Amino acid sequence: MTDDRTLFVPDGLDGERVDAALARLFGLSRTKAADLVDAGAVTLDGRTVPKSERLRAGAMLDVRLPALQIGPEIPVVAEPVPGMSIVYDDDDIVVVDKPVGVAAHPSVGWAGPNVVSGLAAAGYRISTSGASERQGIVSRLDVGTSGLMVVAKSETAYSRLKNAFKTRTVDKTYHALVQGLPDPMVGTIDAPIKRHPGHDFKFAVMDGGKHAVTHYEVLEVFRAASLLEIHLETGRTHQIRVHMAALRHPCCGDPLYGGDPKLAARLGLDRQWLHAVGLGFEHPGSGEWVTFTSTYPADLEHALDVLAFGS
């Protein structure tokens, strides 16, 4: 099985050797890229070329890739993802509304659905720039967190969006239901995060961790919990969950970070109440500022109804 790709050589690869350019474009090793060229799987403007050929910006590059793999033994299998909806789609990006229980991409130890495989099943071709295990993925949501994600479809979009996330020019808005009432009701948490020394999949506020900043505001107060709007400056793994737990106000339904299992059961939650409701960024193609929003899924709405009106 092969995956045929056709693209025009971008300006940034003008003068680059064919094998080096393939390695950068598709996340391949230099040796693997050279093997593809030697096997006649690469043409430039319709003609086969040697691996030392220099590219010309604007030329048409056709590549016949073997079945895409993420890591040595993690193939991307095109599998539909029930409940995943397409919020927006154009030549550069696709914005998805990710359901709970879905990973961003395939990974070791995860056998469930993922966004990359779901997009492949729907016929989308996404960027292959960057690390091979993140096909077009420029930011991720936890498996147990639902909401908006943007995925790059073009190589240019991937580069520009990665830079936007790195330079913190993307507006990421979340809503979280946390236990108790944070004081103050509007605040900023600036505390470093690193992997918990006693757990493989847990993180904590610790000296020597990565810089992490979370801004929050209380939107609604209930007897046992508060609904917050949260904006992230940084994007550390489990950042919201870790920071709220550090304030002793963990996300409802999040036992890993101190959530009360009795309250979670009363609210009907089997995952953390955390949803990516808004995403705003400069479109990598047009340069215009674009925004996208997502409504709460049914399980999170139900939890709010229980708090507001009783079970």
C-alpha cells in the first residue's frame, strides 16, 4: 500500500537536495528519503531524479510513500471517529470538535480512536511536516478533554501554526467545572509544571518544572462547584488540571488530581469536566484573525443541570 503525495516545492526548500527536502517534508530519516529516490518513487516535474538533485521553488514534486507509519510500529489506520465533527475546513487547515475518549494521534499504549486516523478515514490529507508521530498536529487535547483542535493540512500552515503556538499568539479558551469556589474569583496561576516523581502519567507544580501560566475567571457559582473560563498562555501537559489541583480546586470528575469520586458520581461524570470552547488565531493562509467556538457535549451539560436543578 502506498500514499501518493503531490505538492509544489515551497520557497524555503529552493536549492535543497531532494533527499534532504523529503526528510524535512515528510518526517523521514535521510537514509529512508534517499532510498525512496533511488527506488524511483520521486519525480520532479514528471521526471525521476537522483537524490543529489537540487530543488527549484514552484516545481511539482510527486512522491510515492509507503503506508504511513508513526514511529517504528504504530501505523496510521484510517478509522472513523464517531462524534467527531468538522467545524471548519479549507486548503490550509481543518478545525475539529474532538469528543471525549479520543486521542490527538496514535501513540504507544493507546489503542483507542484518534483525530489523525479519523481525518484519514474522512478523506483528509494533512501536513506531514515535523515529527512523524504528529501528522499535522500543532497542539493536543487530553484524551479525557473534549473540544476544539486545529490540524494543519499544508506544510506552510503547519510551520506557521507551530510558530503561533510557540510564540503564544493563539487564543485558547476552556471552560472547567471545579470543586469549591476559587478565591479570588479572577486570578492568574504562574507555577512551573513537571512530571510527578512517583507517577508515570501524572504531573505536578514543582520547582525546576516548565514555565506555565493559567488565567481564570469564575463564570457561575453552584453549591458544590464553580464554572470557570480559562485562558492559557502556555500549553503544558495537564496544565489546567494540575494548576487547579494546586489551588485545591480540582476539576470535577478528575480523580487523578484529587477530584471527589462521590461528587463525580452524583454529576454523572466519568471524566474531568473540561472543554475547549474557543480557539482564535491568525489564519496561516490569509493572515486574517479567525475564531471558532464549541458547545458543551451532553455529559457536561448534564452535570451542570444536576448542580443547578438537582438530580
